[in-house]
Amino acid sequence: MLAQILDRGSLEDWRALYRLLGEDLRGDRRLAARVGRMVETVPIPYPHIWRAALASLGVAVDWSRPAKEPPGAAEI
């Protein structure tokens, strides 16, 4: 379900997930770790945005590791 939210969720869904992750730094660290693993292993849209969101919450992010891009993703 988490992968579906990251992949197909609306902006409101993503905001709710960010609140659960802990915008006030008291969020669920296990959930943040799960999202971090998913962003690194599952091709989802906007992986760099999720990496930045996790980094802003204090989660260690490996910026040198290439992100998994979904099939058909456009290069900008």
C-alpha cells in the first residue's frame, strides 16, 4: 500500500504521509526507514523529491546512489 501511495498518490496523500513521517521531527522513524528503503529499491515518480523530504526529516540519504526511475520516465 505504501508503494501505491508513493507511486499513485495525490498531493494530499503525500502531505498526509509527510505528516506521519514527522514534519515536527517526532514522527514514526520506522515508517521513515521503510519509505527510504522503498525510494531506493522501487521505481517511483519523483524519487529525488522523496529523498529530499526524508533528508529534511533527518533520515540519512545516499545522494550518490542512482534513483530507480519508473519505466518511461522523461529525462529533464
